Amino acid sequence: MLERIRIVLIGTSHPGNIGGTARAMHNMGLSDLALVAPRCEPLTADTVSRASGADHIVHDARTVDSLEQAVSECTLVVGASARSRTLPWPMITPRALGDRLPTELAAPASRVALVFGREDSGLTNTELQRCHAHVHIPTNPDFSSLNLAAAVQVLAYECRQAWLGQQATADPVEAEPSLSLATHEELEHYFEHLERALVAIGFHDPATPRQLMARLRRFTLRARPERMELNILRGILTATEQQAERRE
């Protein structure tokens, strides 16, 4: 299970935080690290020092330009953030996240990404809207700022606790044979198709979006559609586009 949990760092500006993240991951048995557009050189002497023997995770990390590239094949993407949002998103605690993992990762093809934002500004609203849920670490409200590696350590600990609990269970959770959740990449193609169809029928005007696509994205991600269900929805969108073309 742990090998299918990916830690994603976006726009990290301090190499020491990358090293500290690698150490936190290795402590808890995680090994899959992705760096999205880092604002520093990922592998420096400070990285190695802070990693304390876990720098192999940084050496093996995948560096990409966008969040979409980092999570394209993931079936659950959870963004970690302490900031409130104008458009509320499904929110869970670190413990609730851990409780979900055995079920989320029961299917062999499933993969989970835990996404962490920039040290100075966290995740943007656009990045959060690429996530199925938002996890908030309930820190002291009078001093809520957490170091990036410390935040990773908290969630990595819950991941390990979930894994240990699964090992101790006589009857581990098994996935439904037919369950095949849509990946992040498939969902993004669907959202592009949905917006195109809504524009074609005159329901959506990109010049005055009124958060329509953000709300539809939130609704769809909360539903966790299977791949077959998404294919049905895309078939409906294609038929809708064809009808709109005939009426022109």
C-alpha cells in the first residue's frame, strides 16, 4: 500500500525542506516523491544533510512542470492547506485520510497523491480544484504555521498507521471487482470536454464564468466516478455537441 502513495511538493524554495521531506517519508516507509516546478536546486549539500540518509528518495524523485503531470495516473489527489477558501472544498482530517487509505488503495491500479504547496503561499485555488479533497492539520490557531517537512511527517505518519492497521487485520479490505476509478488525467479530459459542450449549447460563457466550472469540478470530484461512468458522461457530451451542430 505505502508504495502507491506519492508525495508531491509544488514550488519548493528551500532545498533543506526537500531533504527534510525525504527523511519524513523514509521514516514512515514512503518512497515516491514528485517535485513540481521547484524554485531551488533540489539536490544540494543542505538537501543531503537534512535527508539524514534518505537522500536516495530525492535522487529518485521525478521533477515535472505541472501538478497535472505529477498526478496524472492517480485516482485520489488530496491537497494539504491551512488557508480558507472562497469556494469550500471537501475537507478531511489527517486521521480521516488515513482511515480512507485501505479502501482507496484496495484496487491494484489505485494510486494516491498527497500534494503540498509552497512554503510562503501554499496551494493556489486552481491547484486545490485539481484535488478530490483538502486535508487540514488542526494546529494551534495562535501559531498555525507548519514547516513543510513537518506537515509531510504528520500525513506520512497517518499513512503508516493505516498500513500497520491493515497488516493487523485478518480480513483485509478488498476492492469490488468492477471498481476502476477514473484517473486524474481522465478527469481533466472530461472537464475540458464538459466545458466545451456547455459553451456549444450556450449554457456557459467563459467571459462570465460565475465559478460554474469550479462548482461542477467540485461536484464531480466528490462523486469519485468510475472510468465506465466517466465514459458514459463523455458519450452524452459528444451527443449533445452533435445536436448543437445540427441546429446551427
